[in-house]
Amino acid sequence: MCQILLVDNDEPEAVATAARLRRMGFAVRIACDGTGALRELFQRRPDLIVLELLLPGMDGFETCRLIRSICDVPILILTAVSDEQSVIRSFDVGADQYLVKPVPATELVSRIQALLRRARPSWPAPTVRMGDVDVDVERGVVTKGGELVSLTPTEFRLLSALSERAGRVCSHGHLLERVWGPDWGGAVHHLRLYVGYLRRKLEDDPSTPRHILSEWGVGYRLVTDVDVPAQATLRSVS
């Protein structure tokens, strides 16, 4: 059974849309905001996401961009926003389809089925291990020595971005765009701040990190247990 994640903070409308989709044979989960959508994304790995742009806090555009940076799950925008600029921006941040409410159930299902036929989402490696630290990308869970580590959504996005290129250098620009968006390209100080947060939570000695290493003037590199030991040279903290 295909799993659909429906992201909409209008609860009555979300419940009604979910009910229509379930009658058509889909399994549906509902998230009311962008943070909830990302949590469901990691925990449930849906086959398709139906996303409203008008969300509290992190809006639908940013939610779409972050989802697309994690995997290529099909994203169908279903929104009350109808202006041309919003349509263009939605496709720019990774949406696959754009529908303006209200939409007949038959058309919505037809669009969903078309997207599902064309693509199946690929996902990043489910687990990354660094010494006694385990990063479960699929569930969005991080443990150290078997104990749960509490990370903020931003910290987890940064750790995921580093994990995707484990053993390789991630430039400052790449990490800033992946985690915060294209408008943050010059905010290296902000990136350093969050790297420091991760080191304090994950490294045995944050002042001498063994896993989240600095590449001076370039970026950062995550050293995992599968990396060649010779590559795991210690570097000064920046």
C-alpha cells in the first residue's frame, strides 16, 4: 500500500482529504507543520508528499526545499495560493506538481498516481556510525553510548548533510545552502556555531574532535568508522 504524507495545518480540510485518499486505497499520515513533516519523512519514509504552502513557522517553500535536499520523494503542492510567482518558486525548490484548491478527488488521485508511476524515492544510507555514536537517518535518531542524544532540527539537518559526504570535505557554501538555504552563503560564523553545538553533543572531547573535523578555509569533514584511518587526522577546531 502506498504511503502518503499530507502536510496541512487546516485540520478539518486535512482530515477530509486524508479520508478521500484512504477510500482510494492509500495509507495517509498527516503533519500540521514543516517540522512535523520532516519528522514523518525520516520515521515513515512516505512514497509521496502532498504539501500546503501556507504553514505556520517554516513555510511550505522551505519545507519543500529541505525535503528535496534529503531525498527525491515526489512532492505535490496542494494549496490555496494561486499566484504565478508561487508556482514558479515551488518548482524551483523541488516540487513535482502544483494544484490549487479546491481540487476534485478524482483529479487529485490521478495526479498522485501519475507521480507514483514515474518515480520511486531513493533514500540516504540509513545508519552512520562514528565510534560510540550512531546516526539513524531513517528514524531521525542519534545515540551516543546507547543513550539518546537530543538534537534540534537544524543540528540534525547539519549532521545529515555531513553524513551524506562522510569521509569527504563539505564546503562551507554547500553546508550553508543544504541546511539553511541559498540566502545564507556568507554566514560561515553561523555554521561554525552549529558545528560547535554538534561537537559538544557528539565528541568525547569537543576541543579535540575526532569525527567532525575542520578543513581550514574550506569546510568540514565527517569521519566515520568505515573511513580509512589514515584520513582521520586530527585538525584544530574552527
